[in-house]
Amino acid sequence: MNKTHTISKMDEEIKNDSIRQLRLLRLHGGKITRSSTKVSELSNGLPYFFVELTCEDGRQMGIPAYGDEAIALCAETLNLLEPCVMVRSR
């Protein structure tokens, strides 16, 4: 499978631009170097979240998100930083 096909398939599955950016950058060696710890609320009431990635060559890229996209990006980022482990009770 070539990379073009992989990216096209990802575009179909992920409608959220900020999550797509985050996953693509991580796929190409980007590391999360800074992020908000929670979704903030701007003065107009709009949810906001930010994550910064640093590429292997030292370039940095910030991904801001607003509204529902902010909530989704926060969940994705926190899952990547601290993956949840599900424990089944007996």
C-alpha cells in the first residue's frame, strides 16, 4: 500500500482536520512537545484546545482547534500522551 492511498483512506475515516494533522505528523516522526491540559473556553464561550508537535528535523507546528473539534483533539491528544487501559472486573 502506498502512502497516497493511506492518506486518502485516512481522509475518508477522519473528518476532523486537527486530528488528521496530528496523526499525519506523528506518522512522520512528530512528537507532542506541548499541549493544553484541558479544553479551555474563550471569552465568547467557544471551546479551545492547542497542541504543539516537533518534527525530527526540529521544525515545530502548532495545531489549534475550536468548538467540537477542540473537544475531539483534546481527547485524541490525551489518549496519545496517557493511553487508557481498560480493566475488566471479574
